[in-house]
Amino acid sequence: MLSALIWLPVLGALIVGFWPQLTAQVARRVSLVVMGGVLIWSILLVSQFHPEDGLLQFSEFILWIDTLGLTYHLGVDGLSLPLLVLNSLLTLIALYSTDDSINRPRFYYSLILLLNAGVSGAFLAQDLLLFFLFYEVELIPLYLLIAIWGGEKRSYAATKFLIYTAVSGILLLASFFGLVLLSGGTTFEFEKLYALSLPLGTQLLLLSGILIGFGIKIPLVPFHTWLPDAHVEASTPVSVLLAGVLLKLGTYGLLRFGLGLFPQAWAYLAPWLATWAAVSVLYGAFTAIAQTDMKKMVAYSSIAHMGYILLAAAAATPVSILAAVFQMISHGLISALLFLLVGVVYKKTGTRDLDALKGLLNPERGLPLIGSLMVLGVMASSGIPGMVGFISEFLVFRGSFPVFPVQTLLCMVGTGLTAVYFLLLVNRAFFGRLSERVMNLPPVEWSDRYPSIFLAILIVILGISPNWVARWSETTTTAMITRPAIAQISSVNSH
């Protein structure tokens, strides 16, 4: 049941890429059908999932390479299940949002499908080496998607992304191998590897590699510089996947392999991690205020909002770990909506410059629906009650404040700054008199409206009924921090 989420997109990519005499329109339809099937399959998985069971479900195990201790071990729990559904949903939206006139469509659709398969494999892998393989596999499609279909500086942005991600992979592989060798293990299976028997100094060294490796992927300051360039040069659908799904590999990895494998070292570093989170939140927020490019502003907003997840993980309380999962889903939906809307503005006006845009809410000659959805999106990102952003951030602060009050208060300041820079964006681009440079805009097709409307509805629904997400993860996240070595984190740091 789990392998289908990986190999169905791979099969679709092979059909789209290599089936002879396949037209662009047929390739698009095949890709949408395949991805629609994957989304339905992931929803079916949810319907069969037992949320009261905090252990792995639907496990699949095959001994792959015995000499290396590599196994094909898949499993899903409350930590990975919501991310799998998010991955399927946003990939379908990215495919649907792609322009029909895109160059080399068959290659493009194949890469999107392979990207989905790699991310799903990483979320499902229960073997460290298998996780690393899927983690590296998704690098290649994303690099090509930026390098081929990106903007003017696409080669620079794609190369920078490749270098940073390669360093991330090297650090993770070294830490994984170090853990197996130093603990005397013969397998890379996650459930059989814990660093509790290692000296604290060794644990700290291995955990540092994992923190920096996943810190690059998230990204956290100062390893963030690849992200704004990648977002600005990437096409809109690729930006949706990059912010909505791919960054979550970093936060998922921190929870699964950082907190999960090195609880003693995590407890020791937790205050520093919380401080690191506050720095990332404030830096991302202040830098976003200084931007005049709409897309770059949303990119720096992502850096700030991913810092909340690190704060919640550092606190390691039942509420904060649940909040970390909820924030991943919340940020995925909101950032996807914002990048879609920015993409429509750029498509219709030819610019993302806030100094050139004005009055786009004009009901006759502007983009009134897009502007209204943008207002909703920035309100959700700013944590306005009634939307999913408020629930996720409230849970983060509620779970983290008893352990790290100062760092949590600093992150609350970051939430206030979110309202500042997004107010600047909305005020400059959508209010006032319509700029002469963007008058008489072409109408927005419904194909550009449907994905944004759907995401906006979902953001409101989950803001009103957060239990639709929380109930699937609560048992797993509680079980993650009930082991004695992890449970001591909050008690030690709160004193």
C-alpha cells in the first residue's frame, strides 16, 4: 500500500517521458490522472489509518543489500501521514497550474512526478540509508526544474541550490554512518538505532552534523541564502512545491532523526536550538520588510515561519511537537497559496516589483479576486484567528513558552512583524489608484483561480476545525516524547 505512493509516480514519469508520439496535451492529462490517483490513494491510506495507534502502520520490509545493512523498510505514522497527503495535494496543484505552452512538457511533467516520488519515499523510509537515497533523489529533478524552466539567473540559482543540498547530504550521510559504526550496529533501520549508549560528546558531534544538514534544507539562518534565489528564479509551480513540501524534509528530519535518535544530546542543545529558532524568525521577518520583489518577500517569510518549527521541536513538549507537525501543514498550504497568487500577478502584469504595482484590487481593470485571496493569505500567515495559521502558531507558543519563555516571546515579535511586511505588500500592490503601468489587465482564467480558491477554503476549514489534522498526529507526537530520555528535555530546561 505504501510502495504505490512511490512507484506509481515513477511509472507515470516513465510513461510520460518515454511513450512514443505522446503529445503535450496527452502528457499533461496522464500526469494529472496519475497524480490524482496518488492523492486518492493517500486519502484511502488516511481512511485506513488508526490514529489511536502511535506505532508504525502498513509496514513493508524487504532485505535489500545485506552486506551494507540496507533494507527497503517503509512505514507511516502520525508524523509522516499528513505530510504525505500534503505532498500529493500540492504536486497535483503544481501540475494543474503549469502553463499549457511550457517548453519540453514531457520532460517537465516527468520531473514533477519523480520529485513527488522522491519526497514520498523520504517520508516513508524507516531505514537511514534508504531515507538518504530518497533525500538525494529529489535533488536531481528540482535542480533541473530550476535550471531549465527558471528565470534569467536560473543557472546561478540552480547551481547554488545543488551545492548547498549536496553539502547537506554529505553531513547527513556522515552522521548516519557514524551512528551505525560507533554504536556497533549492523543495520540502518531507524527503530534499532539509538545513540543512548554513546558518550555525550560523540552524540553532540553526530547530532551537529544532522542539525546543520537539515538546517540547510529547512533553511535556517545562516544557511538560508540559496532559498530566495531559488524561489525568485523558479517557475510558480516549482516554488509551490519548494516551499510547500520540500522544505518540510528538513523539519521532518529534525524531528524523526535529530530528536528521535539523539534525545540526550538534543536535551543538552535545546536552549541553543530555541535561540537559533528565534534568530531565524527575526532575521527572516526583518529581511522580508526590506524587499520590493513580492516573491522574494514571501521567500523570506518562509524562512521566518520555518523557525517556529525548530522552536517547537526544541521545547519537546506534547503540545509543541504536535504544533510542529501542524505548523508544517499550515505553512505548506499558506505558502503555496501565496506563491500561486504572486505567480498570477506576475503573469498578468509582467512584474513583481512593489514600486511598480498599485491598485490591483480595482474591481473593473485590476485583479479583484486575486487581491481578495491575497488578503486572506497574508491574514492567515499573520496568524489571524479563524485560519490555520493562527492555530499552528498558537500551539507553537503554547507548547514552547513554559520551557523557553524568552525565545518564545521573540518569536511572537516575529509574528507581529509578519503583519508588518505583508501589510506593506498588500498596501503597495493592491490598494490605491491603479498604476498606469498595469492598466487594462487581461482577465484571469478560471484555471488560474481554482487552485488558489481551493487552498483558501482549506486554510479556513482547518482553521475552524483543526482536529482534522491534529487527530491523526497527536498519539504519535505524544509517544515521541514519552521515552524517558526525551521526556527529560522540558523538565531539565524549564529549571
